[in-house]
Amino acid sequence: MVITSKSNPQIKEISKLASDKKFRDELGLYLVEGVKPVNECLSAGCDIKVIVCTEQHSDKYSDAVIVSDSVFSSISNEKTPQGVIAVVNKPINKLKAPQKSCILLDRIRDPGNLGTIIRTANAAGYDEIYLINCADAFSPKAVRASMSGIFFVNIFCGEREEVLKALSGIPLICADMHGENIFRFNAPERFCLCIGNEGSGICKEIFDIAQFKIKIPMRKTCESLNAAVSAGIAMYRLKNN
């Protein structure tokens, strides 16, 4: 059977999952859209609740819910919909101490930046990412920007005090314009790289207790770097010093 009504309860639920963080949190679900991302989601062993697709893809996914092209367009977040969306159960990660070097993100507001940082963290080999008052890592834009990285890292969310408690004993490394040149800095064997808000940087409470301050050298004609770019440079440099 092909669903042709946008008023179908399942379709309405998916539409709300795309736009409403509270609804995603309440149901513990998020969306993955696109042929390649959905296939990578399957390969990663994620807990997929259901796959929704158009008739064009109906032979590729067993037990998929089939919808008309117009219905799919109404739930898609893509400018050019590919006809496949997976509804995925969000992983449940309780706050705990990291096993290896990790990332702490403090008030990263842009979901594109957040997803890009997650993508880079996965590529650079950071498995644990701690979020304090950030954008939703499971929003469609962040998931898309993560380029499947979201499937391979552990995301931990919490208030500042409880996150810092989980990171107790782990050296914190923060960026600072007056810090040590990152290309001459020798990181400890295990550490937590802290990346702050796009406009205001790391909050004072975290900055003041950080054991190390580092800077990425720049020409005088450049005032700052994008948070995701800075994070990428630092992640690779600190892992390979």
C-alpha cells in the first residue's frame, strides 16, 4: 500500500520529528535522510525503527513504508529529495568518564558547525563528545552535516557541572589568543579538547579550570577562525604531536 495522504498519522509524526527538538527528545527518535546516509546507518547497526521511501526505492528496503512522491516531499528536509528517510532510535548514553581523549563542546549554536565537528571527530578518532547547551546533535541539519559521523561517536549531554564532574581528572585544553602555539605544544596522553561558542568562545567557568591554553597562529589580517575549522585543526594536531 502506498500512503498518499499528508494527514496520515505516521507522516505527521515524521514531519514533527524533523522540526521539533522536544518531540525528538520525547520519542527518542531522529531522522536520517538520503540513500547513502540511510545505507550507512544500516551498515553501522543503528537501531532503525522504520524506513520510509518512495516507490522508486521500494525494492531496496524490506518492510519499508511506501509513500507517494508528493507525501515524501512534504516530509523531506532536502532541496532535492532522494526518496528515502529512516526513523532511528536515539542512542541512550549516560554521562560517564571518557575512555580516551575526547571533545567538549560548549554552547555551539549552529547545527551545521556541530555536525561538521562531529564528522571531523569521527574522522580523527575521537569517540566521545560532551555537549553543554549546544544545538541538537540529532536535528536533520546536524545529522546531515555529520556525514554519518553521528553513527560512530558517543554523544553525552548535560549541564556544565555534571559534565565537568564526568571529566574530573582529565586535562582540559582550551583555545586562547595568548596561549601556547599549538604546533609547539605537546599534549598529554589523554586530554579533553574544549571548543566554545562561535561568538564568545569557552565560558569563563571552563576556561579558568583548564590546565592548558593553546592558540592556532594566524596572520594579523585574520581575526579568528570558524569554530568547526578551529576544532578540526586542533583535533588532528593534538592527536599527532
